[in-house]
Amino acid sequence: MPIDLSKALGAQLPPQEFSWSASDVALYALAVGAAGDPMDTKGLEYVHDAAPKVLPSFATVAATMNVTEAPRVSFPGVEIDLAKVVHGSQSVRLHRPIPADGTATTTTTIAEIQDKGSAAVIIQESETVSADGEKLWTSRSGIFARDEGGFGGERGTSEKVEYPEREPDHTIEVASLPQQALLYRLCGDRNPLHSDPAFAEAAGFPRPILHGLCSYGLVLRAVVDTVLGGDVTRVHGYGVTFGGIFFPGETMRIRVWEDDSRLLVAATVAERDDAPVLKNVVVSLA
């Protein structure tokens, strides 16, 4: 059905209470490529049995680690076929380091609905607080829905990062696993676009693609390990726009520019002439 802007814009979704454990944190870290070297003591800190270090990008999956069903794009005034949807943008701002285990509640508002003509962009803003009322993180997520535009909304604007006109300070290459998407889906994103060849073909892809949020976590993990010495507490915020598809088994080429209190990052596919994967990537440093 068409998007009903009067019902959707500003709608608040039911609060979501959830818990996570050290095992959930470790599984997520493995799903985004951590601990690839069993002799790397810094990398092994991600999979410590009781107190693993937590990537800020874990905030995107903390509430879904136990989900076993495919997601639905169903909000007040919005019902969209999952095959039409891809992730458009994602950001998180930390109010404190994420603990290795805990219980929290997230409240989400439909903050913007942009009418791009042939498509719609739906932006959600979420606040997550701990069981004792302490703010943990604020996140913002945008989804791009093909063929869902033309409902009479504002077109909206898009922020664009200006990269320095010089060679990057760091270039990192990360080889993904052929089964990377199958591992990441255990973190709660059971969208068949990433696991079912027939579903992927019907959505216009030659084979299942990697989750955008897996690329999101994989890139941050590589930057933290290579540029920040593995210190996850130095990351205060992290935001990206999704610029293209990445197939499990490909190599992510990550370029990093140091820019005062932030890192500017671009991620591309090494095997496909640096086809973009993540754009407008900013890591804000604490």
C-alpha cells in the first residue's frame, strides 16, 4: 500500500526491551571478522568469555541477537515488501562504552520520510537506555524502498563528506569469508536476501549479498584494530551511507584519512575496480 505520510511521520514505535550477553558480543565480533589470527592477543579480546571488548557497531544488533524470523517493514502508515528494501544509512553515537552484557530499552521514532520520486527513504531515530535509566547510545537508520516514492513528501537532503585531496593515511584490505553473510545472520538479521539464492535473484542480484550492517561492522572493526590499536573506547560516534553491494568472499579495501578528532573512511571492493561499498564514513573520536 502507498505510504500514508499523515500516520507515518513522527510515529513512535512500541518500546523494545532486550538483553545481551558476553557470548552475543563475541558472536557479533566474529561475524564482522574479529579474531582472525588466533595468536593476536588484541584480537582475542573480542571473544573473552566474561568481558569481551565491545565494538560500538554492536549497538545495531544488540536488540536482535535472538531473532530468528525475517524482518518486516511494517510501521504505522508503512507496509513495504522486503524485497524492495536496502539499507541506506546508519549511524550511532555513544553516551558511554557499551557493557559486555546488560538489559536496555530502545524507543524509536520515524523521524523523516523522504520522497525521492521513484523511491522512498525512511529514517528512524532511536534512543537506548540501560535498565537503571542511563543513556547508552543514540542511533539513526535510513532504509531505501524502491518503487515507494510519489506519495507527496519532501525530497529531503543528503549529507556528503568531503575527503582530503591527498593519499589516505592508511589503506587496509580485509578478505571476507564466503560464508560471512551466513555467520552474520546469526546476529538476528534473517533477511533471505543474504542467504537464499532464489530470493536474491528475484530482488535483482546474481547471488546473495552481504548485509550492509555486516560491512558497517567489518569496516569499523578493521579501523579500530589498525588505526586505533584495538581501543574500542576511542570511538564516540560512527556513521555511514551505503554506496553499493558487496558479495561474501570479496576483499574490502578501506582507506582512512586522519582529520583532527575524526577519521574519514571510504570502503570499496578491491576485486571490482574499487566499486563503492560504504561512503561518507566518519568515525568520531572520544
